[in-house]
Amino acid sequence: MISVNPAATPKIILIGEEKTPVVIIDDFSLSTDDIITYATTEADFNDDLNSYYPGIRAKLPREYAKTVIDAVFQGIYQCYHIPRQLRLKPQSLFLSLITREESALSTLQRMPHFDTPKPFYFAIMHYLNPNEHGPTGFFRHKPTQWERISEQRCQPYFDAVQKHNELNGAPKQGYCNQSNHHFDLYEQIEYRPNRLVIYPGNLLHSSIVNSAKDIDSSPDTGRLTANIFIDFQ
């Protein structure tokens, strides 16, 4: 399904005022042909009813996910100083495509989000299609100046968001693709085919959606990503 490129070299960047490490590995696999072929010929894509993801998802083959996790988990332990007594637990494994038109987005889908406040929960994202697509953006919440939403920050963050929206109105209709009166876009990770990105799930982030190219239900032409979510418990 996938073979890791032995020459691929991780790059760690520190983003934002909180200097959060994000891992980028270009040319991660020797080839993405098999996983793309699986996505186009076998994967069963459906609306994700268990999250606010604005698109469709399909189960990611476990063989692919295991190969990816085996290649990176030791580096995640080291980069993020995860206590060695904690053990990696895969949470969700998806192939993802953005399909929701901007006019159909809910309020929460029009703002940056975080996956969970858990301290050792990570997203592993593999950009797959050899096309031009929008990057992944990381945001700072202006009223609190927070970039990561920990368990301690969670309720104060939600309270601050509600207060801001009550005073200033709901976010404008459309994807959050740039800085606005509520959030600062401070970092973008460019979409490059066969690029793997690893980041903490409590970072505020959003896909920077190009509505002309990214809203597409076809695995051949859409913004196809493989998404692996893991937690150390």
C-alpha cells in the first residue's frame, strides 16, 4: 500500500508566539500511487456525521496507517517530549475530501477549530493528490491571544468566542482563509503532493480552501488527504 522513502528527512518548524513544533516530511513515501488508486476505485466516501468536517470521508486502510505510524511515532515521542510511560493509541483513520460549498457552512465551520484539548493528541496528515490545492492554516484567537486550546483553556475559550460573536456578529459566510477581526492567520503549511505534516490536535487550524479547486468530491482531482489521529495515553 505504501513504502516509506528512506531518504525522507523530517523538518521541524516552531510556529506562532507559543513556538509549537510542527513536523514536515516532504517526499514521505516512495510512491502514493497505490493509496490514490484505492481512494479512486475502492474507498467508500460518505458525509462525516460525527464531526464538523465540511466534506466526505472514507476509512483509511489499516496497512497504510500502520506503515505511517511505525515510521513516525518515535520521532513524535522525541519532538513533543511525550512521557515514555504513555502508549500510542490510534483514534481515527480517514481519507478526506472537502465538498461543502461556502454557502452551506455552519457557524463553527466558518471558524478555525481544534481537534481536542488533550495534551498528547496529534494529527498526521498526508497530502496526496498531485494538484494545486490550498494549504493548512494555523490561527491565533485575538481576544485571548491563544493558539492552542488546552483543557484549562477550553471553557474560557468557548466563552470568549461566544462573547465576541454576540458583540460582533457571526463569522461571515465562507471558509476562514485569512486573518479577520476574530482570528489571526499566523502560519500556513503549503499543500505539496506526498508531504506529511504532524501537529498537536489542540492547535487552532483550518484548511485554507480555494473554492474553485478544493471543493471537489472526486478523489482524482479534489483536495485528497489521508488523516491519522493518534493519542498517547
